[in-house]
Amino acid sequence: MTYREAIEYLYQLRLFGTKLGLENTFRLANAVGSPQDRLRFIHVAGTNGKGSVCAYLESIYRSAGYKVGMFTSPHLVQFGERMQVQLIPIAPQDLVRHVEQLRQVIADWPKDTSPTFFEFITVLALQHFAEQSCDIVIWETGMGGRLDATNIVQPACSIITNVSMDHQAWLGDSLTDIAREKAGIIKPGRPIVTAESNREPLKVIMDVAHDQNAPVYHIESNLLPEGVSPGLKGSHQHFNASTAIQAVELLQTAFPVPAATVNEAIVNTRLPGRFQIIEWYGRQVVLDVAHNGAGIQTVVDSWKECFGTESCDLIFASLNDKPWRESMKRLAPLCHTIHLVPAQSQRSASTQAMAEYVRQITPNTQVTEHEQVESALTKIRNNKHPLLITGSFYLVGGVLPKLDPVNYSIEELSLNEWGAVLNSKL
């Protein structure tokens, strides 16, 4: 099997959709020796901020000399980003080898019980981290928590960053429903850290933790020492960094880290696609994968912190099942011009529908539709305003190789495509 064949096989698993439930993941993991039982985890759930918290934790423990695995999703550009050891994506030859082994394991499984793409790569990641003898694994949920494939592990500590409206078709139509799904990662007696500030979802988290006899550590203020600023931009990053710091403090006995190392690692943390600023044709370009109302608001706030009242040229795309109208309401006041492009997904929102809406809410702003993002980049290449590119992983992941081909040479966004059906309610 070649790397291309392995990627194509993983893409075919996308056809099975996303089944929420743990049965298949446990079954597959057990078939390869339950690698999760040989690893220690920090399990991270939440609507926004998961990736940032994972990045801070990875930076802290790696800086302290631990061998750190990190599992995140979706990937931004290349599939290997999803499973990294010491910030190094899984090597193509290792990916191929694990895909071949797992494919053989499930070869005689009935088709209706075949693992989905996410179940398959969850176990693949566990195998990789166990084989690499990771000291600690930063383990991000895919969607929700209670029935998410990642929930087969017993973490040393769990984290729920916050709860906002997202993935309602699978997690529920209210903040309390969504909070209940995310609180499903709380395990008996294991500490839970959360920065949730909304009273109703916080009560759900507290109630579930109480039932599980799990101590709760609620982040209500900035834990960073004076003079220490997170490496990721935006005031909200103080809460993400504080969430990571609290988890590290709770695990000091098992994984001691000097305070100076924690602070230095927080400052040095980097994460592509999270208010990432690069230079392109002599102008500043901000890329952010925010795709729901709360996430877009943090982009707006961060823009004002970094650029004051300076307006931007905006390139925006969204999936049709995301709240793009709400996003555009928040973004429009920042914009000098707005350029609407399709996301590289079958679920992309219509540029025509977005343009009609945007012209209604901001009739004095120039709004242009483009069939491809390259057209938007060409049109605004010589403009003087800073450029903001946001609205979807699919947009940012697709545009990075065009803006920075040296560091982002291969694009594998198609492996982020998915459909979902509910498999079970445990």
C-alpha cells in the first residue's frame, strides 16, 4: 500500500458517515491490544478553544522534557497534523503501516458494523502514540464527548473549554443539551477543568461532575503571571492558557513541570489558523478557522485589539450548516470590502445567497462573489488594507498553500468531508 492508497482508503471510510457511539471504537481498539490502556491522557472537549488549549498543553509538556502525543481534528492542510508526537506529524510510512494493519483487522467485519473514518483514525492514533511510547497524550474530542470515539480513554484530567451552539443536529438544540453531551467525558474521580461562564451549561457540567464524584476547577480569572502573554493572539487566549495551566497544576505529582517552563511554553505556543498573521505581498494577512458565532466574535475582538479601527478586506466562506448570517453580521462592520468564496466542501454555503444577505445588512460596502479563492486573492493583491480570511477550516486550509507554498505544500482537505447519522444513545 502506498501513501496515496492509504489516503484514498481513509477517504472511502468517509462514506460510512459519522456514527455517534463507542461500541465500534472499543471493538477495534480491543482487537489491536487496547493501546489506550498503555497511555496517559488529558481529554479536551468544548465548542471553541479546544485546539488552543491543546496547543498550550503540548507546548508545556514538551518543553518540560516529556514525550507528548497530540490528537486533534480536523486537520488544517495535511492529514498527518491530526496525530503528532513532539509536534511532528505521523510519518507517511507509519500511517501506511497502521492503515494496512487496521484494514486487515476489519476485513471480515459486516459492512453495517464497519468503523467510520473517525473511529478508525482514533484507534490508529492510539496505536501510533503507544508505539512511540508517549509519556502523555493531549486528546481532543471530535464532536461532543459522551458518544465521541475519543471517549474510550480514562484520562488523568478532563477539560471542557466552553459551550456554544454548534453541531446541533447531533448534540442538541440548547446549550444545556450540548453541555450534557460534552460533560460525558467526565470520569469518576478524575478532575475536570472548565472555563465555561454561562450559568446553565456550567450547572450541567457541575451536576455531572458531582454525580461522578469528580472535582471541578472553574477558571474565572486570568492565571497568567504579570508580564506573561500567550503566544496566540486575542484576549480570550488568557482563559485558554489559564485552563491549560490549571490542568498542569493538577497533574504536578504525576507530571511535574517548573513554573518557569510553563510560562515560557505559554509565550512560545503557536497554532496555525488561530488568528495567524503572515505577510503576503507586503501586507498583513490574518487567518482564522472560526466558524460559529462565538468563534467569529473572538476574531472581531482580536482584530480590534491588534488593528484598532483599521478596516479590512475580508475573504469569507462558510459551510451551509454553520451560522454564516450571524458571522457576517459580526464581521461586516470591520470590512472595507467583502469577498465571498465557496468553501472547499460539498457542504459549502452559496456565494450568491451570502452576497444577497450581506448587501442587505451593509449596502454601502463593496461585496464581490468569486467562484474560486484564487480570484479573490488576485483582485485584492495590491490593496493596502490588511486582509482577514475566516469562516471555515475548509477556507483557511485551502488558502494557506497558496499564500505560503513553502510550508504548506500538500493539501488533503477532502479528508475533512463527512456526513453523520446517529448510531446509538448510551
